[in-house]
Amino acid sequence: MSAQRLSEWWPLALAFVGFVLLPALDLLPTELLRLLASIGTTAISVMGLNLLLGYTGQVSLGQAAFVMVGAYTSAILARETGLSFWLSMPLAGLAAGLVGLLFGLPSLRVRGFYLAMATLAAQFIIPWVIKAPEKLATLVGWLTLGLVHPTWDSTLTGGATGLQVPAPVLFGSTLDSTRAEYLTVLAVVVVAFLFQRNVVRTRTGRALVAIRDNERAAEVLGIHPYTYKLQAFFLCALYAGIAGALQAHFRRSISPDAFTLASSIEQLGMLVVGGAGYLAGPLFGVSLFRLMQDIIVRVTPTLREIVPRLLPFVAQTDVDTSFRPLIFGLTLMLFLIYQPLGMAHGVRQLAARWRARVPSR
Amino acid sequence: MAECVVLGKPCFLLAQWLMTGVMVGSIYSLVALGLVLIVKASGIFNFAHGYLMLLGSLFCVTIFQALGEQNLWLALLVTALLMVAVGFLIERAVMRPLLGQPLLTTIMMTLALTQLMQGLITLFWGVSAIPLNIFVYGPGDMDPATGAALTGLPLKPLILESKSWLGGNIIIKQQFVLSFLVSAGLVLLFTLFFRYSRTGLVMRAVAENPRLAQAVGLRVYFTLGLAWAIAALLGAAAGIVQSGGSGVDGNTIPLLALRAFPAVLLGGLESIPGAILGGIIIGVVEVMVTGLVDSTTGQEFAPFLVLILVLLIRPQGLFGQREVERI
């Protein structure tokens, strides 16, 4: 009996020692902490996608754009009003969620992949607005026949060059070390994870799953698909916004060119490979791809020597830029064909097999 | 005679933009046709079409250069054969294992394909734009000023006399006229092919229900492979027509394909005439907005605003069928 109780809490204790105690005592190398912090930040955004794709069955191609909304909202609030990071981060999430609703409203009425199309539009329109808000102001002026004349201009958003962002401050001390970044990200990841888990367990969560599995049947059961899909999409963008705020304040600078369609696709791929519709899916997927990217960066000098020798027409400089999308695309394809339910599903199968094993005596 | 001015711009400029827009739009129509074809045959929306365009034009450039820039027709023929092979390969290796999987999986697969193809193309051809000399008249064409071999387009702009009634002459780059003619010809060819051949019908049957189609003896796999091959051909054609003027640019061509998505949705997902009209409308919108405001607004904002409006007002598109569901 006590052995079973023990087996339930030892993973948690181990995780606490590994992820909190060791970093807090400064016993882990900075490089590792930086990697973990980057995994955590991306994982928050991918958790949002998980609520949308994994639990509701809708595709968003604009997650990076919503991360961008969060990053810029938090940065601008901190720069213009001096608002504390701890307030601007939730506000950034809220702003991203509202912008998300704006794009979700027209497309979630119709079924199929129309949300993918609307979010593709978001992925172009949002950076366009942030790079040159004055153009949007002109447009608003035209559309309201000159009644409204907004005075937005690119001093607010930094235009094409981007913004410098102040580091978060906690009880008078500036959090600008990698360790502080790691611990903050870890705290937000834990909250985001628990929230995701609770949403999935509520009535809303079950409604989302019902919509994913069969929208018609869900409707017959009295679930209003439009409302619930909107809720899921709002949460998805909200998670993106929070990830964006973390990214902006700890990287200390943001540039409008960092939030690309490729990044949105990458997040989708991370989710699918990790296991969409599994709570742990985002963590698995993001960890796998971040580790692979880290390895690619490490072996690039070797690849630069080897690849052009094997294929004489390849230029050395192209080796650097080509391997990341190449490996990403290949991994995602292999998973889609051989393990479409993702790593989390595979792990669960292994665990089940382990539990069902014949005890050897 | 009074100056003709609308929206603060002289009329001849507006007319010029309108005509250029139609011609640019013809390229979008060609891209949209390739997208609609895959939707019709397999219900898959192919996000990787832009990379098929890029691959086709890169094949063409490489073969053309390998042949000493002498024989364009041979280069085009070899490119076409290669693209057919690529189309069948994609269907066999990538899409066939997913037959019967949900829509989301197939969308993810075409997205994965974009990344894989981007990586491969970067590895083999690099990231900088490659000039494509196909419109140079013949070997030995020199730039009169520098004596260097011409890499750009030596075609003279076309001037339409309209000074008397629009207040200025309409000037149109001939490369646009050429791409318009090529696009229009190909669009016509494929529209006729689908209307008057059995293949179009078989493709619809396969899209509707692959298993049923197989049961009545249709060659499902071959038909799907054929659809991908034709889409790859159409993509290559659009890519070559586009880059004949400006060179093959790995950054702009996939973006161009993304701007054809609003065209497809505007026309109606499964409608060939819709794709053609949608492409032309998007082209006109893009060029007009580019003229009136600037090019980022025309290319990154306006087409996608159209997309949002379509979703808001008429999600099935101009010629699309409202989805009827039987439970």
C-alpha cells in the first residue's frame, strides 16, 4: 500500500528537485536554463493551440501573430505607462485574446478549415498593422468618411525596427538573469498547465471535445458549437499573448520580423508531434523540437564541412538555413504517417504495456 | 479639356493599374486553378503549392542554364516531365498514407511539405534570387551600355494611345502581357480538359468518396497521382511565368501563392470559373491598392482583407456550393 502511494508522489518530488531546487540553488549550467526557459515560453503558446486544435479540432495558422500582439501590448504598456510586468502580462494575454476573437468571429460560424484561412489573414494583417500603424489610421479615416482621425504612428510600435523592452521587476530587484527568467517562465508554465488541465475537465472542456469528435452530434446534444469554438479560440490567443509578453520582457527586444508564418507552422507541428489532445503533448513536442534545433546548431560547423563535400553544388552558407526546416518537415511527416497521435500517445501506450507486463519471478 | 481625376489620381493611371491588375491576376488564376484542382480531386487544401511553383521555376532555370541558355522549349519540356514525377511522388510518398485520415492531418501534412521543400530548395539552390533569362530574344543579346549579357527583360513597354480621352498614355510592361497570354491559354486548356474529359468526373467521384470510387472500379490512386501531377505542372507554369520577368526568388514566390488563397476562397473552393475570376479580382485589388497606397498594403493587407470579407459575407464564395449535409 505504502509502496503504491510512494510511486504516486516520487515523480513529483523528483520533478521539484530537478526543475526548482537545482536551478534555484544555481546548480545547473546557464545554457541549460536558457534552453529550458525557451522551451517553457514556446510551450505556453503551444498549450493554447492544444486547447484549440487538440481539444476543439480547429486549426490556427496565426499563433505567431497572436504571440506578436501579446509581446507588443506588454512592451508598449511597460514603455508608455511604466506598468509592472506582472500586470502587463495578463493584459497582453487579454489583448491577444480579443484580437483573436476579431478574426475568429467571421470564420468560426462555418465549419471546415475556414479558421485556418482567417488566421492566415491574421498572420499577414497583424504584422502589417504593427509595422505601420499610420496606414491603419488612414484606412480607419477613409472608412468612417473622415469622422474619426486616429493619430497612431510608428513611434508607438517602433515600426520596422522594433522596440527595446524593460526587464521585469519583482520586489525592487530587476529580473535580468537567466535563472530569474527560467524560474518566472517555470511558474507561468505551471499555472498555464494547471489551467489547461482544469479547463479540459470542466463542462466547457467536455463540450469542446464533443465538438471536435462530432460537431453535428454535439449540436444535437444542446452544445452551441459557435460559442464554445469562440471560447477555445479566445483561450488559444490568450495563451499566445502571455507567451509573447514573457518573450518580450526577457529577450529585452522585439522585432516585427520575428513572428512569421513559419513560426506559426512550427508551433502547430510541435503540438501534433507532441500529441494534440493530450495535456502533456505541448511539453513533449516543444522539448523534442527545441532539442533538435539545439543539436542542429551544434553540428552545423561539421555539416558545413561534410555536406558540400558530398554534394558539391551546395554552398556552405545554405547548410545553416536549410537544415532546420528540412529536419522539422521530415520529422512532422514521419509522425503524421507512423504516429499521428503524437509522442504523448506513444508514451501512454508504453506505460500501459509496462503496467500490463507479466510479473517475472 | 478638363483633367480626369478620380480618388486623387489621374484616370490614365487608374486605367493602367486596372489593366495591369487583370494581367497580374491571371497569374493568381493559374495558381488558384492548381489549388482548386487538388481540392476537387482529394478535398485537400494544398498549402505547399507555392513551393511547387518555386521548384518548377528552379528546375526550369537550372536546366535552361545547363543547356547553355539556348533551348527554352527543351528546358520547359524536361521541367514538365520532372514536375509530373514530383506530383506522383508527393501523392505516393506523402499523401497516400493519409487517405481516410481527418482533414486536420492532411492540412498538417501539406504544411510539413512546405517546410521540407523549403529546406531542400534552400540546400540545393540557396536563398538569393536567380535571374531567369527566358525572355531574352536569343544568345548574344548584350546590354548596349555595359556590354554584359542581358539578364533582365529587353521587352519594350507597350504604350496605348489614350492621351486624348484619359489625359495620359497607358503604359504596360510587355512581360505582363506575355504572362497574361500564357496564363489565359493554360487556364482555358485545363478548363476544357476538365469539362470534356472523363478525368474531371473521375476526380470528383474520388474526392466524394475514395472507397466507393474504388469499389466501382475507378483507379483512385492513379487519379489522385494525376491530380497532383497536373497541380505540380500548373504550379510550375505559374512559377515560370511569374519569374520570367523578375527572376526566381525563393522569398516572393511562396508568398505569391499565399495571396492566391483569398482568390480560391472568393471564387468558391471547388469552382474553376470561380478560381479564375477570384484570381483576377485579387490581382486588380492588389495592383490598385499598391498604386493608391503602397506595395506592402497592396500585397500583405488588401488580399487578406478580401479574405476576411469573404468569410464574413459569403463563406461559400462566389460560385461555391453551400454545403448540404445529410446525417
